[in-house]
Amino acid sequence: MTAAVSLTDVNKVYAAKAKNPIYAVRDFSIEIKAGEIIALLGSSGCGKTSTLRMIAGFEEVTKGAIRIGEKTIHTLPPARRGVAMAFEGYSLYPPLTLRENIAFALKSEKLGSAETNRRVEEIAKLLELTKHLDRYPSTVSAGQQQRASLGRALVRKADLYLLDEPMGQLEPQLRAILRGRLKRYLREHGLTAILVTHDQTEANALADRIAVMEGGFLQQFASPAELKAAPANLFVGTFIGEPPMNVYEVAPAIANGRVSFRAQGEELFGYEPGALSDTVMAQLAKQKSVVVGVRPADVVMKPLNGGSGATAEVVSNQWIGDQTHLESAFGDGVIVATLESRFPARTGEKLSIEVPPEKLHVFSTEGPALAHGSRLAEQGAT
């Protein structure tokens, strides 16, 4: 079992003394359990790679502390941190074969040749590299080079494993296979790992918890299920999920226990007394304007004469092989619904739109979540 990891108020500022310093990471704090797999997820420039490089020792920490177990590591040189890293850019030695590149990581352990070969062969089998081990980096594909870089990290005995976009160059089918194998390998060996990725599918498949970042700030640190069911703010709500969450700025109006969410005088969503909890209703009563969010999978589409919701007009109806993506004009924008089977609706057809009250997300116009279904959001929680 590898060690727990903590980052406390970690900051990274580039060109700190310049007129316009660049704040890459701001007050970043998380606690990672021993044997846990976490992902740093966000768009380009959000600070995830800078965070990983500070843990590895390739970037200095401007402020804050990083610990692995009881050891403070942010002041140590990279070689003394007990960290193994798979680089996005491969960083293989051109004069060495893939076998020699992977085995190079074991030199410090001073193993015999038999044990070295056994561990290299084990990792090569895991990563579908066995038949390529005696080839040189320049003679194999980018995906094979990337797998060799990943293998060189995994073959080591380390306290923490850092994986920087470790499967970005792989074709989708192989990526799906290796995700499962990699997670099983990390689990079976009790390894603590931090994955950097911009791919939600990869983060959801591999990670126990995901740290969503934007603008250098940690937005939320939670399980994949919690990020989807209870996003901490509007950014997380719209960033997590594919297709993205539908969002509408509306004014809540409450009369006789019924709540109506209206935009430009039109009711988009309405709920009868008792549909939302008293605590949520009390929160809504304080708001002049809110943003409601609805995940496409939670949109209920019905024929106009069979539903009681607002009206929407079909714009496009796409069957993408395993589900229907239905886009409809709604309010002054659109609403996207995903359905698990084909839905017989033609462009221009009018439908009824409903959203179960337990599936409704409510955010303040400033961004923080107010409620998820009938549960008030936990303010300030990550």
C-alpha cells in the first residue's frame, strides 16, 4: 500500500515579480487517501498540469505545502520524493529499446536480471507491448511510446504515481481496454495515483474522486456520482456531463405553495405544492432570479396532448447508435434531451417538456449551488 497525500494551500505564480504575474494555481488544498485514485480534471490552462508538476518537483511551490505520508516533499529534489511519473510527452531514451527504457526505472532498486525481466514483462503484457519490447522508440507509434512511458512509471516501487494524460495518444478501443486494466492494476497493488486529464470519460472510469479545476481554483473534489448529482456550482454543473446540462436564468414565483420558474413571462418549469421541500421553497422565496439546471437524461418528453409541462418544438432528432439526442426550441433558447431508445418526433413537432422535481438543480446567478431536488446544497463544500 502506498501513502496518503496532502496538498495544503498550494499556490503557483509564474513571473511573480513581473508587472503581470500569472496565477496558475490558487490556494489548492486536498487530502488523498492511501490507495486512492484521483483525477485532476479541467480545461486547458486550468492549473491541473502545474499542480502535478509541483508534486513531482519539476515546478517550485510558490506557497503552501505538499506531503506524502508524514514526509514534507515540496522542498525535496524530484529524485528524493518517492514519486513515479508517466509523462504526456513520453520522454523515452532514443538509444534504448522499449524493454531497456522500462527497465531503466528499476536501476535504483538493484534487482537481478531475472526479477527485472519478470517485472518488465508483466507491465508489457498489461499494456499490450510484449511484441514491441525489443524495438526502439523511433520505430514504434506514438501510442506505443506513450504506453512505454506509462509502463516505465508503473514498474517502479513508489509512494505515489503521477499520470499526465497517460492515454491521450491511444485509439478509442485500446484506450477503453487499458483503462480497465490500469484501474485493476492500481487497485490490486494498492497504489495511490493522481491522474491529469481533460477527458471526463477517462476521469470517471479511473478515479475514485475527481478534483475539478478552473482558473487555478479547485471548484469541487468529489466522487464522479456526486459531481453529477450535486455539483457545487454552475461551472461544475455545466462542465461535468455529456451532453452538457441545460441551464436557464429564471425568476421563481411562489403562490399558494406552487412554484413557477418563469423567463420573459413564460413558465418554463412549474411544481405543485409539496413537490419541493419546505427548505428549498424557503430558499427560493429569497431569490429574485436563479439559474435552473437540467441534465439531458432527466428531461421527460411527451406528446403535447399527453403531458402537462411547457411546450417545446423539435429542432433536431439524432440517433447516435445507442441513444437519441433530441434538441428542441424552448423558452428563448433550446433544451437537449437524451433518451435510451428511438423517439418518433419530427422536426417542427411540438412536445411537452417535464422535469421531475428531484432532478432539478438550482444555482444562484453568481454561481454557487442552492439546491438539488429537495435537498439544499452544502455551501462551501468541496
